[in-house]
Amino acid sequence: MINKHLRWAFRHPRKALLRSLRWPYANRSFQQGHPPAAPPPPGQLRSGLTIIGYLRSEIGLGQAARNLVYAADSVRLPVSMRHLPLPGRENDMEFASKCNQTADRLASMLVIGLASICDLQTEIGPGRFNILYPFWELTRIPEEWIKVARQFDEVWAPSRFIASAFEACLDKPVQLLRQPVRLPQVMPASRSDRQELRFFTFFDFDSSGARKNPQAAVLAFRAAFSPQQKDVELIIKTRGGGDKGLRKWLLKIAASDRRIKLIDRTLNRAAMDALMAMSDVFVSLHRSEGFGFGAAEALAAGKVVVATDFGGTTDFINVHTGYPIEYCLQPVEKGEYPAGEGQTWANAKQDAVIDAFRSIYEQFDEAAVRTSRGFAMLKENHSSAAVGAEMAKLLADRGLIELPRKPDL
């Protein structure tokens, strides 16, 4: 039956895609707060992949899952979606009517922050090929989480940084499947009406202000450009709780320097895209990133990127594509990040940040050349088409889909 279905799907790919989006179940259970329905028996599983994640949430993990769906769609993979509820953080409605209650495909991919793995191990379904697609920001993984990870058939890592962390402690295959990024066909041009150089950074207090380290961007900006220099700006976008006094510090800084503007609320995707479009330089002086969505999306938008040379951003930010910042390792302090005790992460060197800021200001044409090379690298490795093709190959190699035959010459 599976082969018959696949033969029909490959003869009629457009119809197959449309049929796969006419879900037999509305997502009412999640909307009403009921527990999810049980998965179908193994004999009823269809070929292809179910992507399980926070598909209706505006957080980075939600965008990660949505981008994986776009990648699957770009190569017409048979794909289903299942939303994980996240009360209070479900402000992206694109997938509201597209999700199933069940994981109904031969393979399922769970897209989560690794710290949630113990709570979500019930998503591991019997009779399916279970893939873990985890996001994690430190070099060591707690043994308790590894025990759950071993219950998956494979781990597919969104970055080399995450792959390395798992390879060091997991006796199962770890496959690099790069996180896809939304990319236009052509790199957007720099702002033509620029009267000031506008730096931009954003973060969510719920993702750990200590890890995102916005203080470094503020301090470097003020050190690089004297108060008398009015043709520079720094926009800081944030939201979330648990700020541990950092919000108060940012408000005080913004009140004392008119060039620094703080936006402290949830914005929809269109508003965030507009903020990015109005900027010139994206700054991520993170102490660690599993992937680095902000930096990747900025590069996709044609923006210059300054980023700590540590974590997932090293996959696409180097001296040819942006401004990687040297760092020193420092201990993760108690309470700064889950399972951080005894671990280290990066602290960007302020002098290196100041030099990068001034260099971009003085030689913006050179910065733009680096950005164009970075955009080309993203398109080659992180576009929907590139990641979708790799995803299809991985699934086909494991017998979970059947790739169409190439026509005889």
C-alpha cells in the first residue's frame, strides 16, 4: 500500500501535497486544552515525516519547526505537523489549522529545547522512526537527558556545535541536518536612505538574559561612539520575564542616551521583519548559541552581523561573512542556565567588539561585501531547498520515503 501511494504521489506531486494539507483532524484538542489523541497503530502510518514542535509559537523553537516544514514542502516531501501547546506563547497563527493531533507518518521529528526532553519523552512513538532535533547551548549534556535521547532512533543536529555535544556522549548516530532559514531569492539591498548607522539586537528574557548578554552590546556601543556622535543608534528589542534586574538596567541606559532605544513587548513576525529591515548591523554577543537564529535571519535580510565566535553561529559567521568576535571562556554562574553547573561559555572581548563597530562605521562597503558572501553561504547550506533535499535523502536512505526515479536518458 505504501509503494502504491508513493507511486501515485510522485506522478501527481502537486495533488499529493494538497492532499497532505487537508488534515483529517482539526486541532481542537490542543485549542480546548484536552490531552492529545493516541497515535495511530503502526499499520496505519503513512510514508513520510511528522514534524512535532511549537508550531503556533512565536519563539525561536517555533520558527525552527516551521522552517523545517517549509524545507520539506520545498522538495514536496510527504509531511504532517503536530503542535506542542505552549500557553501564553502562541502568537503565530500560520499553522493554526494545519496541525494534526497525531503523529501519522513512518518517521517523526521532535523539535525542542533539550531541557524539555524528559517532559516530552511521551512523544517517542512505537512503530515509528523517532528523530530528535534538539537545541542546546552548552558543551556538556546531563546524563539524565542522554538517557532519554537514547530512546530515539537518531539525533539530527541543527548545527555542528550541537552535533559535537551529542557525539561526545551518545552511542547512537548523530546526523547534521542544518537548520533551514527563510531566504529571499536575492539578497536585500542596504538601506538607501541611511542617515545613521543603526545597530540592532534582540533577545527574550525567557531564553536567559545572561546567555544573550545584551549588556556587552550596550557597553561596546557607548565605548565605540562618543555621546557627541549622533549618526549612530542602537535598537534593543526584548520581551519575557525573569529579567533579574537587567530590564531595569536597560531602561536606565536608554533614558540616559537618546541614541539607544528599547522596545519591550511581543511583536508579530511582520513587525520583527520590519525592525530588521530598518537596521544596518545585527549584534549577537551571546555567551553561547545552539544555532543563532537572530544572526542567521539578519544575514538573510542583508544585514552586517557581529557575533561572538562561539556556538552555532560559527557555521555561517567568519571573517569572510561577518565580524566574529574573539572571546574568553568563563564559568556559567549558578542560576544562569539549566544544567550550567561546572560548565563554561564565552564572554566576548569588548576591545574586539569596539574595533568591529568602528570598522563597520568607517568601511561600510567592506562590511557589505562580507554580508553578500554570508548570504551566498546561507543560500548554499541553509536554504529551504538545500535542507529539504538533505532531509529527503536521509529519509530515503532509511527507507521512510521513496525518492522519484531520475528519468532515463
